[in-house]
Amino acid sequence: MGYTVVIPARLGASRLPEKPLADLHGRPLVVRVLERAQESGAERVLVATDHPRIQAAVEAAGGEAVLTDPGHGSGSERVAEVVECLGLPDEAVVVNLQGDEPLMPAAVIRQLAEALAADPDLPMATVSTPLHEAAELFDPHVVKVVCDRQGRALYFSRAPIPWARDAFAIDRETLPGALAFYHRHIGLYAYRAGFLRRFVAWPPSPLEALESLEQLRALWHGAPIRVIEAREVPGPGVDTPEDLARVRRLLAP
């Protein structure tokens, strides 16, 4: 099974300027992400960027990078531009691996691509991991997902879902016993190329605007999203200087 991984990487970042080029023990962050994708066995891996400096860093490491429109409002739009540049057929499987995930397990990238490829009726898939701490459930920076019995997303939210009415009326410091319902969404996506073309053409949905969660656009338009549980728990991403310091410690030789 062949699939393509596209890594959107934008130079400007309000919380961590020039984040894709941040040094991780001699390798730029974006190159570390590229390496994870290459290890997954993808047929092709590309970085989609808005800046020549990122393109140069990727190419210096032997990778492939494409300069895309700096006006894109999301990583999905940047990935979609690369899909058009490559002329991928509608049925092709494309994985969107965010450019700030240097500790994303290669096995999870492949697991996601295989899950989408196995069901030709599905347009999109993503990843979750179980929640074990009540603090994460109530943290708006931790996106939660609730699924139906077939593993398809019912809703994504920054709010604590599902709401255990009786249990939380007594105690919000511990999760209720039904832990299977509490999952954290991981922002790794796989799409069929034809669906991605339609997705980026749709206007943002009201729910997406409220939650600031792009995947809600798909649900708003009635597109099913398969959610798989990751075989390995991904390491932390990099959004802030504190995140960068943590990842440097984790990658220390």
C-alpha cells in the first residue's frame, strides 16, 4: 500500500518564532519530523512550506520540499496545494503530519494510513489516545473526541466530553470508571486526495469557528471521520519554548 505524507511547516509562529528551524541536537525541528515520516515507509514524503529557508533546510538534509502560497490559512490548505502540484488521483491516501511533531511514532503514521486505505468508503481518518488524568479532560488545550460504536467521530471539543453528570457532581478530580469514553485527539490526519480537495473548498463551519478545530468542518458537512487508537502514544509536540526544551531533553543522546 502506497501513501504520501505531506508536512505543512510555516515559518511564522507567535509563541515560538521560526519554530520549524529550531535546533534539536543538530537537526532542525522540521527535519526531525521529516525523518519520522520517512521511517513510516511512506511512498513519498514532502514538506509544504511558505518560506525558502525551510525549503533549504529540508533539502540540505536530503528531503523534498515545496514552496506553497504564504496566504494559506491552515495546514490542510497547504497540503491540498501539494496534492494539486503532484496531480494525485482522488483515491490516493495522503497523510497530514504537522511540522511540530518530532516525536510522532513512525508506526502510528503507517497505522493511520493503513486504516484509511482498508476502507475505501471512508474519506478521512485521525488518531486518539486514552485519557487517564482528569486534569487533561478539563484542559482546553487538550482536544477530546467521542466516537460511535464503529469508531467514527461524533464530536471533537476542547470542553470535557462526555460529561459524566452524576460523577462530576461529586468529584471532578478523578475520571469516572468508564474510562473507555475519554480520549484525547491527536492532530494527525489521513485523507483521500479527492476528499481533501472538497474539504478545503468548503467554508469554515460555525462549530469550527467556535472551537477553533478544523476537523469539525468535515462533521458539519456530514463527512465521516474514522478515529483509530494509536498503537504507541506520541511524544509531545512543540508549540512553546517550554515544549522545545522538553523535547530537547527527551531527544538528548
